[in-house]
Amino acid sequence: TILESFAEQARLDISGLADAPLDQQAQSAHRLKGAARMVGARLLAEQAQALEEAAKAGRAEAAKTAEAQLAPLLEETLKVARPLF
């Protein structure tokens, strides 16, 4: 399904964030933000945008904080969304 394809790619993107340089974090966050918007995951998209903005601004601590919230937010989003799809 579209949701499961999204979930698989989002998990891959999120798993690669922790050790990535800020420019790569910004790119991955931008991609995640767009994908999240496409499936209606507004809160996840907003968190990805926070990471993207922090990474682009060179704010490493803010980026780390934003990144740490993505995986739990993705799982919560999927838990809520799966019964709807």
C-alpha cells in the first residue's frame, strides 16, 4: 500500500539521519517532509521541517533534538493511520 511504502522509506531516511552531516540531514528531512504531507501525516511533516530548517541554519543541537523526535512520531503516526488505510 501507499502507507507501507511511505513507512519503509521514512524509516530508511530517519535511520540515516543521526550520523549524517547537516546538509544531508536537510536533504533527507526535506524528502521526508514532502512524503509525509502526501500521506497526510501533518505532525511528522512539521517535525521534518523543523529538522530541515535547523540543519540548513547550521544549528546542530536543534537538528539533533528534532531528529530524535522523528522515529517515535513516525511510529505513532503509523499506529493511528494503519486502521484508516
